[in-house]
Amino acid sequence: MTLGVLAVLAMLFVMFAGFWTDWLWYRSVKYSSVFTTTLLTKIGLFFSFGVVMAAAVGVNIWLAHRLRPPLSAMSMEQQSLDRYRMSIAPFKKWALIAITAVIGLIAGASASGEWRTWLQWVNGVPFGKKDPQFGMDVAFYAFDLPWYRFLLSFGFACAVLCLVAAALTHYLYGGLRLTSPGSRATAAATGHLSVLLGIFVSLKAIAYWLDRYGLAVKSSGLKSADNWTGLRYVDANAYLPAKTILFFIAAICAVLFFATLWRRTWQLPVIGFGLMVLSAVLIGGLYPAIVQKFQVQPNEQAKEAPYIKQNIKATRDAYDIQDSEVTPYKGDYRPTGKADSQRLRDNADTTASMRLLDPNVVSPAFQQQQQVRGYYQFPSTLDVDRYKDKDGAEQDTVIGLRELNIAGIPERNWINDHFKYTHGYGAVAAKGTEASDGGGPKYTESDLPAKGQLGKYQQRVYYGEKTSQYSIVGGPQKELDYSDDSGEKSYSYRGKSGVNLGNPVNRAAYAVAFGEPQILYSGAIGDGSRILYNRTPKERVESVAPWLTIDGDAYPAVIDGRIKWIVDAYTTSNGYPYASRTTLGDSTADSLTDGQRAVVAQQNQVNYIRNSVKATVDAYDGSVKLYQWDDKDPVLKTWMKSFPGTVEKKSAISPALKEHLRYPQDLFKVQRQLLTTYHVTDPGTFYTGSERWQIPNDPTTKSGNAVPPYYLSMKMPDQKNRAFSLTTTFTPNKRDNLGAFMAVDANATSGEYGKIRLLKLPSETPVPGPQLVQSKFNSDPVIANELNILKKFGDSEIEYGNLLTVPLDGGLLYVEPVYLRGANTNYPLLKKVLVSYGDNKPVLEDSLKDALDVVFGKKAPSTGTEQPPGGGDTGQPPSDQTVQQALADAQKAYEEGEKARAGGDWAGYGEAQKKLKAALDRAAKASEKGGKPGS
């Protein structure tokens, strides 16, 4: 008995520990209202629907028992059942309580999972837009219809369970007889069961009526759109009338079942039910198939045109792409002379700030040069932001935080893992448009402690993308702050984040919740000790706002002396009428997506999305702020009514924070996926699919996945000044030439923030797309020869950076940095830049300036064929014999060295390496002087 009581108490405490630690955490981040609102809603739904289901089943069992006939063992069937009746008799009350309790618990648990649906239904805000078929506000489909469907499914479950329970009870007590002579059912049993069947059929009638509205959010396939949503011709002209007719048939059938209370015969209800089933087959299935076959298919384009138009409009509205501008763009401009080429060269400097530092490539350089200690790390993909340089001009910047790397702790034990090594230290930033003399990042903020252009700020990083373990801080155990030449510096956390462990109940609860008994009795925990957990920005925002979908890339910014993680969050819906659906996981995947960059989706399939919330997480104290970004979004307004006080108004965003806000990548990727089809607004063209685009594969990798979008400061043809933008390219369906170029103004301080511009390339004069441009680079013999020489020097590897596309005066400028990773180094260095413009011969030079000068004919190439003044490839032999000879000497020296090494002649190998270095130095010097003969 004692052991049993102790076991029950232990289980209760485990349950209490989970609840208590959750409450403490929400209270620590000052979002306890989210916890209480969610909890009370779940409890309310649990008890409400659990009690209703239990009561309904219990009442029907009780009623069936009460309506039982006088017992008389007149048949073998009744004699067999009599034994069961006798055995159940002493426990009838307890059996009834047990059955109804189990059913109530299951029903309540299922209903509590619908807390989001309930809150949206109760607090729903109108969209102010009506669907074209029924004239209902979009809010009806987004908020009301899901709740009605849940109630309907609950009603069906309740009716079926009541029917089964009543039928079994009637059978057990003789109200239903399968083998006994005479009537198979008593009048009481017939009346009881017929009413339950009448309720079931009534619910079916309601289902038919709701199905009419469900047609507006039904997904179906169309030739030109796989995820088509909304009514089509056959839906409006066959399914909709059929559902209406079936509603009336089901209602009449339900009345016939209810009438059995007086008639005491099953004849009419059974006939009515059979008629309903037959009607469902003929009217609901066969008739629409006939309409589709003989009316729609012979002239499908004309029949579907009005519905395609409605789908296009709704989809563009739902994904906020309704104002995207499509502008024709020639894309193959050719300079007509030297003056024209000079104009293009000058415009190239003002059109875009070319980001040569690829945040997806240079992370190893940050790691090697700025890690400082093994217990620090940088994310594999760095972030792009904007900071002002010394002159106050905005500079595209690659930034990453030096976060804690738990795997790099010299000696792993519980104290070191959770008490001593608790935080990272400092931000590291580099210019996006420049590299150092050696090819590494040109840092604007570096070292430990960090210093540079970011000024003075709190550098300790207790919360970050890579910080997943819990830490206990602020108590008697001192933390390692950082190490320098003078030794280790100690620190004790002074923030108010985390949960206080001074209370023994709290310690016991966390010991149980984290499965770590040392938390209960360790001497390292004392007055002031606080436990920090849920430390990644995405975890914290998702926890305090579980109704939001979180962007896959939180990025850091130094703002007003603090490091803030900026997190983009979305409100989504799957109930926007006529808007086609997309799968977030598929739409946001590209060649750089990994576990760290995956979108956190509450609803996998959506057909409405808004970047309605901008959130920040303080890297030192973990405080979370939610700001209303889209003040017109009815979904956000609904959630703000549900959780009042959790989201601050847009006006609360400080100017310093707003300077670092940007257009989010995941939303952009969802929109570009939709625009592959929905850039077309003409129903006829949409139906044929002749203008459909696709997102090209990333030509710089072998993953075969989509090219990622790139942040870039540039100006589109209709813009006067450069703007921080997010860009991507499209190719025509199943082709590699360029179909379109897309850019969105990503600067939150801009008056045109979020404006989508599309440049559509002509289909009759194909312009090379990213794959063809990369192939053009790779197949050029001069470029290939020089890259091969670079690779052979020290067994180095070539890595290509982001292939940037920039519209320039009617043509397209492609720029791609080339990195060299030596065998003795584990990080890449920027060594060359590839540039291509139109039909001009692609060039490979040491710097972007030189490459632009060469491609536009301002100077001769350092190697290979000289560019004519007007651009283009004349096919003349190389004029730069000095560089070519130097490279040939380098190749010869390399081969001599390899031969000497294979033969064990190390003296000869050393001599060959000296010759190789001298030859490469001659080539480099000749390149710097323009490669003139005799230089």
C-alpha cells in the first residue's frame, strides 16, 4: 500500500513538474498571459466537450436500460445473455461511470487540441473581402467554417457512439433480438434507435449544406495549376446544386426517422435512407462526371475562364503579390562603341553594390580567424545586414556572433557544461563588397573582446541560434567570461532572465523536468542562481506566440548598445477561398536549406500568409518583444484579441531597430514560388501554361536544389537610387535561358518596402540564365586554364560564391566571386572574380574593378583574349604574352616539382617550388600592370 501511494505521488509530481516549470518559464519572460489563456482554453474545451460526450453516451445507455422489456428466457440467445446480465448487475452503476469517463476523457483530449480553432472563431475579425460565389466574408472560411466542421465531426462521433452504446444495451437486455422468434426489436428500442439515426442523418444534412461552402476552399487539380483551390465550372454547375438537393433529401429522411416514434415501423425511414444513398451516387457523383465529360472537356478553356480569373485574383491577394509589377526587359543589350561601353562601365558602379563576400562560403574564414578559442563557433551560414561606415554611408555587411560551442569545451563535465561555459562573446562583421589583400574578409568588427565600427555594446551572448543547452548562472559558481593574453576573466550573470532556483520546490521540479538529480542537491546552486533554457531565438518566439509561424533565419543586429536577434514571424491560414495552396516546407527549400534554416511551420499547407510580426530577442537577457508589422492583417488582429497585450503596436518600433529590419527570405521564397505561375493574370494564358516559369537550380553547387535568393543593394531600371533588395531569377519551364528577374525592396525604412518588381525577358530572343552563364564561365578555355593552375598550386580547391545577377542598362550583368581553399588551410580566400555581360567574353580577374574594366573594354585582360573597345569577342590571339609565359612557366615548374617528389628528390622539389612561386609572382605583377608586352 505504501509503495503504491508513493508511486502515485511520484507520478503526480512528475506531471506537476512539467506544468510548474512551464508556468515559471512563461512568467520569467513576462508572457504568463499566453500560458494561462492557452491552458484555460484547453481546460474549458476538455471539460465542455468531455462532459457533453460522456453525458450523451451515459444518458443513452441509461435510457436503453430503462426501456428494456420484461426478461423471459424464451430462447437460447436470451439464456446465454442472461449470464452476462447477472454478472453485470452488481456493478451496473460503476460500469456506466467507467465507460462514460473513458469516452469523456478521449473526447475532451481531442477537443482541447482545437484551442486555436476556438479562439479564432470567438475572436475572428472580418477581412472586408467577400468570396465571389456565396458573398461570404473571407473570415467565414478562415475562422468560422473550421469550427463548424469540428462541431459537425464531434456531433457525428457522438451520434455514432450513442447509437452503438444504445444498440448494445438494448441487445444485452432483450430490446433487440437476432435469433429469437417474433419481432426483432421492441417498440421502445425501435423508437430510441430511430431517433439516434434521425440525429445522425440530420447531421449529414448539415454536412451537405456546409459542403456547399467547402467548395470555395476545396483543392483540385487543373492542367496549369497543381494546387488549384476554389470552384470550377463543374463545381458551380453540378456539385453545388447536387449538395443543395442532397441537403433537402437528407432533411426529409431525418424527419422519417423521427416519425418512427409514432409509426413504430422502419419501412419509410429505410426507404428514405436508401433514396438518400442512391441520390448521393447519382446526383453527387454521376451527374458531375457527366457535366465534366460532355460540357466542360470539349471547351474547357472557355468554361473555366471565369473561375480561373477568380482563382488568380484570390491567390495574388492571399500571398500579397497582387501589386507585383511585370515590366518587359530586353536583357541582351549590346554596346555600340567605346563611348557606350564607358557609359556601361560607369553605370556598373552606381547600379549595384556587388556583395563579393558570400555569407554561405566565408563562415570557415570567420571560424579560423575569429574563433579565438575552441569553445566558440559561428553559424555555417552568416547573415547579411546594413551598417554605416566611417563616412556615414550604408554598407552591406556580413555578420555573425561568436556563440558558445559546447562540444569544444576542453574538459566535459556537468559543472563546465552548465555553470562555467555559459555564453558566447561578441559580434564579428566584415564588409560585403571587399576582401583583404590576402583574400580573407575585411573585418569592420573583430577580435575578443570585439572592437571596430559597431561601437560599445553588451557583447555577452547568452541566447543564440547554436545555444541549445541549459545553463545555471548568477549563483556561487563563477562563469568563464573570456580569455586573453593575461588569462581567463570571470563573470557572474547580472541579467533578470531565467528562473530562480533558490526555492527547493523549483529545484526539485527542474531536477525532474530535466532528468538531472544534481540540480536538487548541488552546492554550485545557491542564492541568486537562475536557470536559462529555451535559448534559441526561434524557440523563444514560438513559445510566447504559438500561433505564429517562424521564419527559418533569425539574424543578429547591434542596436542601441545591445545585440538583438531579429525574428520574422508569419500569420497563416488554410481557409482563404479560391486561393491556391502551397506547402511551406517545399516552397522555402533551396540549396542552402539545412536543419538550421528549416521553416518552423504550424500548418504545413497554407493559402494565406503575411509577415505580420517582427520579433526581437535580446542576446543577453533573452527578453522577447513582438511588434505588429502588418497593421491590416485580420488574422493578426484576431490573435491580438485572443492574447491581448502580447503584441506591441508598430509605432513602438524604434528608428534604430527599423534600420535593421528587412524583407524576410522565407516569405520571398513562398511568393516567388507562386509567381512562377501567378505572374500571369490572363485566364487564357494561365490555362495554356505557356508562360509558366520555374526556379533554376543553384549553378554553384551540385545539390540540384533551387538557387537561394540574395540580399543586394541595387537599383532596378525604374529606380533612381540603390535600395537594399532581395533578388532571384526565373527560367522558362524546362529551359535554361532567363525568363525573368525578380527583386523586392527589402529596406524597412523605405517608402517602397515590399514592392515586388518583375523584369520579364523576351521569349523570342533567349537570354542566358544562371546555369548557362555558369557553363559559359566553366567552358571558357582561358578561364579554365587559369583556374586549373590555381587548383594545382598546393592541391587547392576552387569554391564558387553567389552568382549575382544585376539588370544594367537593358542587359544583364553577372558577377561571381571565386574562392581558393588551400590544402593547408581549412577556409576559403577570395582570389578571383568572374564577370559576364551579354555577348561579351566572360572574364576572370583579381578584383571586381579589373573585371568590370575588362568586360567593358576599358583595359586589356590580364590573361587570354583582349577585349575590343566596344566589348565582345573578336577572336584575336592573345596580346599578353608576358602573363601567358609566366603561367606556362608556373605549369612547367609544378610538373617538375611533382616529378621530383615522386622520385624522392626533395632538393629538386624545393627548387621547383621556388620556380613555381617566382612564376606566379611574375604573373600577378604583370596582371596588375595591365598585362602589356614587356612589362
